[in-house]
Amino acid sequence: MQVNGEQVTLETPVSVADYLEAHGFRAERVAIELNGEIIPRDKCADAMLDDQCVMEIVQFVQGG
């Protein structure tokens, strides 16, 4: 799987929500693009990741 341009190995398929939580992301502060499509926050628990996925995580930060 590719996340933000880097290869990542998944032990088993996992949901986007579980991946975010396991890697310290706060779901309310990120936008997810999975295989070229934006994933709505309320669908992150249903969207599954596998070794063929390409995911971009954009994290919102405060300040200027």
C-alpha cells in the first residue's frame, strides 16, 4: 500500500478509521483520498485498505 507517497506494509486489511487511529491521526483533522476518491468522514469505518490501495492523508493544522 502507498500512503502519502511511501510504501507501507499491511499485516491484514484494515479500515481507514482504524489505520488513522493506529497511526495517531485525529479523524476530524484530516481529509482522505483513497484510490483517487475523497472519502467522507462518515465512511472511513466502511472504507477498507489493502496492499493495492493508494491513500493520501492531508492533515489540517492551525496557524499561519
